[in-house]
Amino acid sequence: MTRYDFTTAPDRLGNHSVKWREAEKDGKLLPMWVADMDFATFPEMTTALQKFVVTGDFGYTYPSESLYQSIVDWEYRYHNYSINCSDIVLIEGVVPAISVSIQAFTKENDAVLINTPVYPPFARTVKLNNRKLITNSLIEKDGHFELDFEQLEKDIVANNVKLYLFCSPHNPGGRVWTAYELRCLGDLCRKHQVMLVSDEIHQDLALFDNQHHTFNTISDFSDFSVVLTSATKTFNIAGTKNSVVLIENERLRERFKKQQLANNQHEISTLGLIATETAYTYGKEWLAELKQVLAENINFLVAYFAEHAPRVRVMRPEGTYLVWLDFSDYGFSDDELQTLWHDKAKVILNSGVSFGAEGKGHARFNVAAPFAQVKEAVERLVAVLPR
């Protein structure tokens, strides 16, 4: 028996939703792209935010001790990660935290490595901070992405890489990295004195019995690592703006905080503070039901494409609510694919090439929506593909 409603999508039109912006002008469009969910949040979240609004007190605020403790408790309970409140730095988002990390731990023209395809702000942030972008291609094997450690080491050495920006779980592939892979990664970074920044914003969304491993639980890599996470993706509260930076090493933490202060990025929205603590305090049951819904939506999508459009190669995600679709067998250009999805099927997807050159002929599909919406979008896509 379910406690929460995951079958009814909230009406997001007219609420300045980035995801639904185009649909406000064309009501036939079905947005299945940007990584937020078309689900209502759990009642305790709404109650907590309403309680704040009723106070009428919208001045400057500071994080409560109970907020820090809720983060500590969540990390230990769900990820077996033992941290102290002092290890936590709050910042408005994971992407801003990436910028601060790059600025704090590298200099201009230093080499920063990313695995591609990957979340587009990775490459953008490296370039805008005037660092040298090094891309290392993931290998597609056995239906998922894997790291090519031999090539990875060559790229690190040849380019004198100073910082490795890593995505765990992976976006857009949905890969939940194993403890062995993470240990090899950490050993490689230690060997070549590379700073590692691990974006783990999807950490709570491991599916199908896969287990997410926080980077610093694998071994003591804390002297060269920063872990970024947030409640925002897990609980669909991205608009409240608060993320968590976990830095156990005091020297690294002070460097990060100094750069954060230099950027004036040290203040957090009151809504973000309240929403994060509420999520980690009351969100457990909602999350458990959400993950069941996501798994069912993914299973449907995989099965439907396999039966009705087997030329589309679907990378079944091990985590996240994002599915990587490969349309390259059809031979369309990326512009032709965009026309097919957007203009003919009236479905908005993320174009694969925005994730890197390896994304040519691909798209990212967001399944975090009621089943009826996912089904409609999948059927529309299949209907416009050549038989």
C-alpha cells in the first residue's frame, strides 16, 4: 500500500518552471528533459515551508545545529559515511561548488579532467574558469559505462592533470560505480597527486539493488578529495537552493571556504536551509516509494523500446531517473533528431551532444513523472521513428 501520490502530476504551467517553459507556449509539448521531477513533494515539506512563510520573517538567517546533525545522520544511515558537523560546508548548489573547487585547488591554465559524456556544466565550468579541459571517454560495455583506467592514467600524466571532476552516480548514463572502481580511481589520483571532486548529487537514487559508495568510504582519500551532494535532486526541491560540500581535511576545507567567501557564495536561502533539514528528517518513506516508481518507469521504457523500436539502444540506468538513449542506428544528424523529437513527437529531451562528442545521436530521457506521462512520451517517440 502506497502512502504518497505518484500518479498525479502537479500543474507546473504558469509557475515559471524551467522544465515546462516551452510547454506554456505550445501545449502539445511534453517535457521529459531537465533533471527535476513531475511529482508533488511529501506533506511535511509543504508544511515546513508554509510555517516559515506565516512567520513573516524574511531576514538573514543562519544554519541550525539540527540541520548539520540531520546531514551527519543521513550520510551515516544511508551511505555508511561517518562525518562530523565541522566537515560540512553549505553552498547554494553543486555546480557553484564545482566552480569554487576549481578556483580553490587549481590555477588558470591548469588541466582539469572529466569523463565524457557527462553533465554539461562540467565542461562549461572548467572552460569559463580558464582551465585546460581534458576529456576522457567512458567505454560502453555490457550495457553500461565503464572507466578505461589505462587511458585515464595516460591522460592524467600527459596533461599534468591537477583536478579530476568525477560524476557518481553518473549522469547521463546512470552508472553506479562499484567499490573496486572507486578504489582504483582513488589510488590513481593519489599516485599522481590529483585533486578529486566527486559530484554525488544523485547518491540517494541507486536502483535495482545497486549500492552507491561515497568516495571517502572506500579508503582514506580525504587528503585529496571533496564530495558534493544535496537533498535537492533526491526530494525534488532544486528551487530551494542548498547543497552540501563534505571536506574532511581541514586544510582543504579552509581553502574552499576562503574561495567561497571571496566569491560571496557563503549565504544560503532560508528556504534551502529549511527544505534540506525537512528532507533528511521526514523524507525516508517518500524516497522509498519514489524509487519503486522510478524502477517501474524505467522497466516499462526499456521493454517498450525493445519491443517496438529495437534499433534504439537503451542504457538501463543503475541509478538516477535519467535514461541514455542511442538513436545512432538510424543515421540521423543531431539536427534531424531534434526535429524528430521536438517538432514531430512533441517531446522535449536533452540532446546527447550537449554531454560531449560521444553523445552524438543520443538523447537523455527523464522518467521522474507519473507513469501515464512517461508512457505517452515513449509512445510518441516510437511513433515517429522509421519502421
